[in-house]
Amino acid sequence: MAYSSEIKVFTGNSNRALAEAIVRRLGVKLGDAQVSAFADGEVCLSINETLRGADVFIIQSTCNHVNDNLMELLVMTDACRRASAGRITAVIPYFGYARQDRKDKARAPISAKLVANMITTAGADRVLTMDLHSAQIQGFFDIPLDNMFAGRMLSEHYINVFGKENPDYVVVSPDVGSVARARVFATRLGYGLAIVDKLRSEANKSEVMNIIGDVRDKNVIIFDDLVDTGGTLCGAAKSLKEDGGAKEIYACASHGVLSDPAIRRIEESPIKILRLVDTIPYPKNAPKCDKIQYISAAELFAEAIVRVHDETSISTLFR
């Protein structure tokens, strides 16, 4: 179905603040929809405006509580499809289940592929997301997917604060798997690169082994795609300080999952400031941590939505 020139933006309950910031930059109102739950926990949805032929964007991170937020996204997508929306774009700032992207042991699921199938079956025509944990997840979808990168915003921040090509600063990858991502980030900044080699014994637990590269008497910026329980990040920071002889330690990541006990670990770590992108809101009822600061992705997502709607190139947003 051809879609009209009208943009309609809806959101679930996962990250309403980000959705409101995006529509402010778009100059449109957030769509009139109530997303709640029945007594047994089933998603209850009411969309109170016409969608026929509209270009619909549903903003919903599949973060904690992951399954509830995922179901909200699926139900909203299905409702928009049944209401004859012209096109539906699922805007997923944080894509949950992305770490389950392969069979790493016998009889393991590939949950990222399953979720991709569910979103497509629900009726999404396109997906717009940020910093997928694994690049190959793009191939799990049979519909177009645009994967933007937060490194652009984060690098601009550090260039403004510390300057470009500052020899006193080194970018650090907290594990070998993040080296490619960290190298691009370091190149943009014009800083050196170091790697923390670790051994992961089981999920959410890791043991730092050694540091590859020179960080002694340097200020470091640890760069990763997400912070979950904080074990990898804080372990790397401790090793850089105690074993590597680093001076000030900063850290940044695209997604702050911040599962317990992440906030306590960050408070007790030598990290001076952890800068996150607001793809996931700060955990409800969690104690305030002054070390954690946020950069908004609203402007970048708003620009991407405009370009998707206008059918213009968004490749420059990936650089």
C-alpha cells in the first residue's frame, strides 16, 4: 500500500522520554495511544486516531522488562497493520536478545533471529535501530534494516571536551570482540588504541587477563556497545588503573542496560564518568549515580525518520 505524506509516531512504555524528545525535533505530536496491561499481564492497546495510509513509526526499545516491551512492540505493529497503515517502521533504539545471535553451545536458541521473525510477521515494513550487538543480525531480517552508530555522537563530545589527536588519551576496547568498533572510534578521535584481553567463564562473569598496548600515564576512554552488569567494564577499569598505570579513566557506551549490580560496581570503580546514550532509560527505583551521564539520540533518530519518510539517503548517518 502506498503511504501518505503524513507522519504518525507512536510509542510504548519502554522509553517514552526519548520518544517525546524525538517528536519535539520532528515538530509533530506523539500519536494518541494508550498501552497498558490487563490483570493477567496481557498487553492492552487502544489507538485513538485514524492510521489509514499513514507513514507510521513505532518507537520502542526492547529493554527491561524485555519481554513486556517486545510484546508491546508486536501488538502495536499488528494493530497498525490491521488499521491499514501505509507503511510501518519499527524504531528500536535498543534491540534486545541481540547477544543471542548464534549457537554457542549444543541445543541453544538463536533468539535474535526469532525476534526478527516475530517483528516481520507482526507487520513491520522496516526497522531502524542503533548499534546492534552483532552486525550479522542485520541479515536476520527479511525487511530493510538501518543500523545507526552512536560513536559519531560520542566522539564529537570527546573532541569538544579533550580535543582531537590528543596524545594524552587512549581509547580502550574492553575485550577482543569490540576491537573493530573501538578502532573506528579511536580513528575518529585521532587517539591511540589499547585492548583489555579477558577470559569469560560464564554469562555476566569475566576475568581480566592482560592489557595489549601502552596506557601508562595516559588518560583512557573505554568504549563498548553496552553496559549490562558492569563486570566487564569495571574489571577493565580496575586492571587499567592497577596493572596498566593509567591516570584518569572515562568510559562510554551506546546502551546502558545497567542490570543489578552495575550501578554499585560503577560507583566503586575508578571510572570518573560513564557516558551513555539514552536508548535505554535509567533504571527505575535505582539509586542515583553521579558518574553516569547521558547523551540524547533524539536528534539522530529524528533525522533518520525524516530521511526514511522522504525516501532520501541516510547512509551519511552511518559514517
